[in-house]
Amino acid sequence: MAADQALRGLDNLELQPTEGARDPGRIARKAWTALWPKVLAVALILAVWEAVTLSGWKHLVLKGPGPVFSALWDEMLHGSPSLWGIIGVTLETAVVGYAAALVIGSVVGLLVARIPVLRAAVGSIITGLQTMPSIVWVPFGIILFGESESTILFVVILGAAPSIAAGLISGVDYTPPLLLRAGKTMGLRGFALYRYLILPASLPAYVAGMKQGWAFAWRSLMAGEIVVQIVGQFSIGQSISVDQQNLDFAGASAMLIVILVIGLVVDTIFTKADTSLRRRRGLLETAT
């Protein structure tokens, strides 16, 4: 009997953290702790924006938060073409371009990291490409592909791939030599060494490069869509270009809000992935 009671006591001790983690009140407090700084920042931005509007500066074109959000709501409900269709076109291009950049950047990064001749030949070029403004690639894309979706994809890939490659190179470079020797001692060679040791060890830096690559891809995509006008395909960038021609501050601002929201959502996904990875690696303190 005494042994059974002791075992039940140990079971209760093990269950307490799990039950506490599922406490609705605790979850709500954590959510509010994470949310209120963002709410405060948005409130301050809106307050400053409204104050500038009320001051009368550029009153002929500058619109306050009210008209801008009203324009955004109208675009969502009655826009022609539909706002959701516009977002869909842009996101499709973003996914295709980023996926291509991920493959190219990963292959180039892995080859450069492990082949000394390639490192000497193109290592510094990858760093230099990261500093190139995305907009400078648009004329080359138009010369090569005309005003087409291929031009936009060209700009997106050149904007994102160098950052992804640089992240992977950095991760491979910082793989501990002791870990490499241990892997070789255990019989890991060639592809197996990369598959089971080097790539997992470089994953944190690789994810950081992927996150930075997405930021460059998104920025490059907006630059390409604003400049390259594709007939029969209306995107977020083209919508901003039309609003600029019509001096429609409310419409352009509504599209900027859409761009910001999409960027924040994707950034949150990458942040969650990075946090999960660091927690699995024991790099984060467990909440008590």
C-alpha cells in the first residue's frame, strides 16, 4: 500500500506541470503579455497619424485612419478586381519565387561551404549580392524576359537566394570540429555526413537565412510588381501603381496595410519556427 501511494504521488507531481500548462487563465495571461505591446504600438501609430491629419498638413491628399480603413473595407467587399484575387496573385508569385530561391540558395550555399575553390571564387560575390538593391535588377529582367511574370520571379530569386546561401554557409562554418570528428569516427562519410550531422548542426543559422531571404523576397516582389505592369494580371504592386497615378492616398495606404499584415504574418511563422528549434536545442529557458 505504501508503495502504491508513493507511486501515485510521483504521478501527480509529473502531471502538475502539464495541467498548469493547460490552465486557460495562464494561457490568456501569456497571450495578453505577448499582445499588448503590439496593440500599444498600433495605437501610438494611429494617434500620430490622426494628429498629423488634423494639423492640416498636405490636407488635399493626406487622409486619416478613418478614410483609409474605410477604403480597405470597400476593397474587401466591393473591389473590382477583388482584393482577395489581388492578394492571391501576389502570394502565388511570392511562393513560387521564394521556393525557387530556397532551392538555388541552398544548393549554392552547400557547395560553396564545402568546396574551397568555390568559396574563393564566389564567396564574396554572394555577400556583395546581398547589398544590391532589388530595384536595380528590374531593368535587367525586362531586357531578358520583357514585362512578364518571369521578370518579377527573376528579381525575387536574386533578392532572396544570396541571403539563404549566406545563412547556410554560416551554419556549416560554425559546425564544431569536434562534432565533425565524432561523426567521422562513427563512420559518417559523404552524403551521410551532411544528412545526419552537418545540416542538422547548421539548421539555426539556415533558418535565420531563410527568414532574411523571405524579407528580401517580399521587398523584391513589391518593387517588381510596381514597375512591371503585366496585362491581365492585377497584383498588389500594380494596385499601388494605379493609386499613385490617381493620387489616391487612401487606396495606396490600404494596400500598404495589406503588405504590412502579410509580412507580419509570415515573419511570425518564421519566428515560431526559430523559437521551436531553439527550444528543442535547449537554447531557451523552460517557463516555470
